[in-house]
Amino acid sequence: MLTEQAVLQALSSVQDPEIHRDLVSLDMIRDIRISGADVSFEVVLTTPACPLKSRIERECREAIATIPGIGRVEVRMGAKVAASRPMAGPGGIPGVKNSIAIASGKGGVGKSTVSVNLAVALAETGASVGLLDADVYGPSIPLMMGIHRMPEIDSEQRILPLEAHGVKLMSLGFILPDASTPVIWRGPMIAKTLNQFLHQVRWGELDYLLIDLPPGTGDAQLTLSQTLAMSGVVIVTTPQDVAMTIASRVLVMFQNMKVPILGIVENMGTFICPTCHHETPIFSQGGGRKASEHLGVPFLGEIPLDGEVCEGGDEGRPILLRNPGSPASAVLRRVAQNLAGRVSVEALKS
Ligand SMILES: Nc1ncnc2c1ncn2[C@@H]1O[C@H](COP(=O)(O)OP(=O)(O)O)[C@@H](O)[C@H]1O
Ligand SMILES: [Mg+2]
């Protein structure tokens, strides 16, 4: 007689390869149904962007196959995103499971480009995703997501986020009359605006809220680290030594503020020729990976320089949608998966 106990016993030999604990103790096995010698169950992953989905499914099947006399096996793969911190109370945004800051040492390294594409990539997996443009000095999310409208206010005086490409959005750029308006801020105004964007926007239920920060280590970074319990921060950098040195300053600042470092993304380190598709390193290759090893933080991936990435940004149609089969899109999707995996790991730690 096949029992639920026997099924769980067999599945307890399967580990989540990132979290390094077994699926049963992680409570990832649900809805076990037994009929004679046949069994079906659901594996509830900690993110729909799990890069190891097929490996976990295969290992579950192999584990079940060891039960003597087992019949038909049906494995359903589902996901429920784990929340990093308590969502309510100080530091949390009600309904938002994970807030992830995207930071860089200096401007122009592709922070906004990476933010936009990671948001789209996560939304494509079925996760609910928001993107907050916290770069109050140079909001570029409206342009890159192809949307520019004044957001509506509901009866409770809360701002309704706009939505594009399956991602909920808020940016100061929606409110400013045009992109060329200079914004001159003092620290307290930045803090106040960011707090409004976090708490007065009706984000609803979000698995991931990505926050595109201004470059450097200024007021926006301080406000966020002090007032929001973030899942962590992603550092975007180009591979030159100089850029890397500046990036590591930001990294140390977040470490000092006790914000987990989710990983480093290298951008524009190699060039893909549009005619022959050959990939050429522009600077010394592998700088981002080396730096992350040196700094002891995870490396999330390296995005090539590709004219289409830039055009996609200018046209408001991210490369992931414009050319989903391009090498840059493949890398961006992998970076999103790696990031989601890291967020799960951090969430289950806390
Ligand atoms: N991988 C890439 N390939 C080609 N162009 C890129 C890439 N990443 C960013 N860019 C371009 O570089 C410029 C700066 O990127 P942006 O995302 O605005 O940087 P940041 O937000 O760090 O200031 C933009 O014009 C963008 O389209
Ligand atoms: Mg930017």
C-alpha cells in the first residue's frame, strides 16, 4: 500500500540546490494524492523564476521511482514567492514580499536598463512585479518602459501605479512635465518623495518591487536603507577597474547599513557584432566576476553591449520583448533567475 508517508520519506532525499535543505522540511511538497500505486503531488518552489526547476522535478521523479511497486507519477511544478521580511510593520510595505534595490557607483553603467529588463523578465515568469524609479535626479523608467502619463489618485488619496509590459511602475518622471526639467533637491525632499513612492502608491500584492536608485551613495540610498527592510541590493557595474572601485564603495556602504548584497551584474563588458555575432571583450574580460570573487559576493551575470539593448530603451520596448531570442535577452533572463534564487535564499534565512 502506497502511503503519503512513503512519498514524503522518498522526497525528503531531494534538496533544494540553492537553499541546501530538503523539499519536505522546506514545506515545498503539497497536495499529495494517492490512488492505488499512482501518486501526484505539487512542488511549490520559492519563485516562479527558479533556474533549477527542471532539475528539481527530475530529482523528485528519481526519488519517487525508488519506492517499490510505484505506479504512475505526476509532478506539478508551482511557485509561491517567499517574503524576505514581515511585510507589515516598520520597514515593510504591506503586500510587497521583496524589495530589491538596483545600485551603481556611477551613472551610465546601465542600472536603469538592467532594472527595466529584470522587471520584465521576472514578470514573464508569472511573478507580480513593480518597478520604482528612485532616480529622482534623472528618472528614465518612463522612457525605457514607453509610458508617460500622470498617475491617478484614488478616493483614499493614494497614487495608482501605471503599468507597462506587465510591470507596475512609479516614477517622478510621470509627474514632471517633461524629461528635460532639472530637479534640484535637498536631502529631506528626497526622503519625503521616496517615502511617498513607497507608502502612498497602491502597489497591491507584489512578489518583487525593484527600486532603480540614483548612482552613488547619496540621500536616496541612505533613506532607503534606513527606512525600508530591503531583501537586498544588486550592484551594476561596467568591468573597468575604475568603475569597479567606485562600485565597491557603494557595496561597502550597503554592507555597513546591513543590507544584504544579492550580487553583482556586469554590463557592457563585451561587444556582440551585429553582422557576424562574434562576441569581443572591450576591456579586460571577466572583470565583474573577478571583482565579485574578490569582494566575496555572488556574481549574477554579464550582459553584453548590444545596440538593440540601447534602442529598446530609447523606444520604450525593452530588449526582452523587442528581441527575446537575442544573446543579451538570454543573459538578462538568466540574471533574473539568479537574482530570484538569491532573494529566496535570503528570505529563508530570515
Ligand atoms: N548592454 C547594453 N548594450 C547597449 N547599450 C546599453 C547597455 N546597457 C545600457 N546601455 C545604454 O547605455 C546608456 C546608459 O544606460 P542607463 O541604463 O541609462 O544607465 P544608468 O541608469 O546606470 O545611468 C543608455 O543609453 C542605455 O540604453
Ligand atoms: Mg538610470
